[in-house]
Amino acid sequence: MPGKSLSELIGDLGRRLAVDAHAAWLAARDPRVPALARLLAVAVAAYALSPIDLVPDFIPVLGWLDDLMIVPLGLWIVRRLIPDPVWADLHAEAEAASERPSSRAGMILILALWAFALYLLYWSIRISPWH
């Protein structure tokens, strides 16, 4: 039996990144995780799990480049800041959750956070003295 095809390898990588992003989200709420790692974990997980990107995916190459660079680099940094036993627990919990159905409430929460962030940006521009 030959090795996996490129599309299967990319699918596996995507699933691994999704599990790691979920583990980062769990790390953000875990009191055993250092504060800096928790803050970075929130940012990385929100960006990875959000349907909104800095560069839209329909822009050729650049649209995917931000996802291919920002998310893995952020996850790598978060992983290095968390003690190994804690990360193993969080990763196992994320693996188990990946086999369950997804949460619409989580999606709504992420969209609401992005909407709030955009509103704050709009509000700060609107009240700025340069407007």
C-alpha cells in the first residue's frame, strides 16, 4: 500500500492544527497555565477558530499564507510556554472533543467577539480627533 496522497497529508495537518487550536483554547481557561501563555492562547485560538481572517482567503496565495504562518507559529509558541504534563492533558481533552459534534454556541461566541472588536475599532475611529 503506497503512502498517503498530498490531499490526505494536508487534511491530516489541518486536523492536527484544529486539535492544537482547541487545546490552546482549553489552555486559555486552565489555571495551571502561566498567564502569558493564557493570553497568547486566547489570541491564537480565537484567530484559528474564527471564520474571519486578517487577509481574506479569496486573495490568491496571501489569503492562505497568513493561516499557514500565524496559526502554526502561535501554536508553537503557546506549546513551548505550557508545561509538558499540562499540555498532554489539554491535548488529550481536545482530541476527545474532536470526535464529538461541533458547538454552534462556540461559533456564535467567536463571531460576537469579532463583532465587538470591530465595533470598538469603529467607535475609537469615530471619536478620534482626526476624524
